[in-house]
Amino acid sequence: MADVTDEKQQQQVAFAMHTFERIHHVEFQRRFLTQETRHDGREFTQFRPTHVVKGAISTAQGSATVRIGNTTVVCGIKAEVGEPDVNSPDQGYLVANVELPPMCSARFRPGAPSEEAQIASEHIHRLFNGTAGNKGVVDLKTLCIEEGLAVWSLSADIVCLKYDGNILDASIVALMAALEDLGLPSAQLDPATGVVSADRTKAVPLVLNKRLFPATFSLVDDAYLVADADDAEEQMATASLLVVLDASNGGALANMWKRGAGRVSSQTIHKCIDCAAQRMEALIKTL
């Protein structure tokens, strides 16, 4: 009889907590944070369990599925032959697109890509293609088949299957893993016909300049810095800081991007970089 009573009390407490969370969402999160813990039991600098599976899509030249906590994304890369840009006749293309469809979260609506998806796609494009004076992950010259005539165009579709925060980390890890899984067919251009023939039985791994590992930190409620914020924590965040390290260059800082109006001190930035280095070591073992 006592066991039945205890079980009933536990159910009532669980129901009361669930109701409080739904009605007073911010206050629910804040009560955990003031106790120096998080609503899912993690420490402030603790990342959620991460799982990576390469070769998840058999019809793609390279693919990977990444799960960080409940956030799940799949990346598939398709390689097609195209004409090079007249300004860079010896370079191919890498185009990455992040999709946040309505099926992944009620936050997103059908129609045009959300602002969050567009921002993620743009930053990932800059990160992997490089900027002036900063080389990208892929050496685009290695994608050249015949200068001025034919190059490889890599289209990377990163689709979120379930959204629970930190889409940037999941997308970067997924694209990095898919590029490592990629095998380009041996291709030759017939000068007489202008036709490119590809031998898919002789796939060549892609040469990568960098091996990037991301770590995102969020300033929640303008007071608490947490790693790998989930959806509930992101909605309270006043700022976020993405730190990307390059494992192929001894863990050197490859990119840092702050968003939001919240103030992040230099001391906090150094703390984030140190924590990102630990995250990188953990992800290397996963990959």
C-alpha cells in the first residue's frame, strides 16, 4: 500500500513540474541555473552525448548522420560535373545548404527558409570555402577536371530531422564527416566530344586542408554561460559564441563568431576556447 502511495505522489510531483515548465518556462529554467545546474542535469560546460555515423546515405558520394542530444541532422553530398567560373577556371565548387523543415520542430513553418537556416548556411559556406587570405576546408583546385572546361560541383544538403538546439555544431560536424566520407570518381574530359567520363569504381578521397571541430556556448538569461544549449536554453540566450578549432593544425583557432547583444568578456572567451579544446578531443574519438 505504501509503495502505491509513493508512486502516486511521484506522478503528482512529475505532473506539477511539467505543468510549471509549460506555464512558466523562463522561471523553470532560471531556478535550475541559480542552483548552478541545468534542467537536464548537465554542468554548465558539459556537452550532450554526440554520435556520428558516416556513409548513412548509399546514393550520395559522401554522407553522415550526427546526433547531439536530441538534435539530429543528416548530410548528403552529391558530386556533379559543371563549368567553372570564368574568374577561377581551375576551381570547383562546394555549396552547403542547411534545411530546417517543419517536421524537425514546431518552431519552423513551411515556405521560404527560416532566418536561422539562412544564417547557418551562409556562415558554414564562409567557414568551409574560406575567405581572402584564409583557405577553406576543401582545396577547390583539387575539384578541377579540365581547367576552364569542367570541374566538380559538390552540393551538400544538411537536413535537420529533429531540432533541440545547437544546429550549427551539428551541421558543421555532419558536413566535416561527410567530406571525409566522400569519394570522387576518377574523371577525364574527352577533348573531341567535350564529354566527361567518370569511373565510379575508382573513387578518390577528397584532400582536406582542415579538420574543423565546433563548440557553441550561450549566455543564458544574460548571466549564465552554458555549453551546447538545447532549444529551451537557446530561447533564453542573449548571446552565443561559436568557437571552431582546426585539429590538423594542432587545435589552432580557425573561427570565432559571436551573435546577440549580450556582453562576453575576454576572460569568458578564453574559457570557451579551453573548453572547445576538450570538446575537440572528445569529438576526434567519436569520428
